[in-house]
Amino acid sequence: MIGRLNHVAIVVPDLDAAAARYRDALGATVSEPHALPEHGVTTVFVELPNAKIELLHPLGDGSPIAPFLERNPSGGMHHLCYEVDDILAARDALRAAGARVLGDGEPRLGAHGKPVLFLHPKDFFGTLVELEQA
């Protein structure tokens, strides 16, 4: 079921500064910021040879990552994203195995324009997991 690691998401207090750090200090290719109002975030992707780093910053008052940043003012790792071939089949298999799907359980379009779901961190050893349709 689980495919390749798509990205590691890091919440940052200053998106421009974080993007500049990855670009200037590490020589990475960094995307332009992309606002995702339906998810309450602005995101930047750092391209790596084998995966991506997603830099996340709250967008709007109701951002779901704002509480994370309040608890971790310097930022920190937020979630891991794995690709799956069939997101609905993966969801159903995970539910059957006892994993909890966050929200209403229906996929939403993510930052790459593909369906995504999130799995409860308590079911994955304290790590929030995002699944993205490959």
C-alpha cells in the first residue's frame, strides 16, 4: 500500500526566511510560495533528488497549524507524506486495521492538486501522516 516518501513538512514562523535558508545555505531549489486557503496554509516546496521538504506557514485566523506554531515558536516537523496508488483503498484498509482518518474521512485536494488524507498521529507513534494519491 505505502509508496515512496513524497515530503517532510516543517512548520516555520517566517516562510521567506526559511525558504532563503534552504536556498542560500543549502543550495536547494525552492518553489514560490503557494497559498492554500482551503487548508489554512501557505506552502513552499524544497526540491530534493528523492523527495521534497514542504515549508508550511499559517494562512488566516483559523489555520490548523497556528496552534502548532504557538506551541513551537521556532517551528518544527509537522508531518510525513507518503504516496499511495489508490487513496480510497488505502483509507479503507487503514480504517479496517484500526487507524483513524482525520476530518470527515473524504480526500481533499492537497498542495500538488492530488487527493490527500491525514491519519491520526496517535496511531503512528506520535507522527501525523499524510497520504497523497500518486
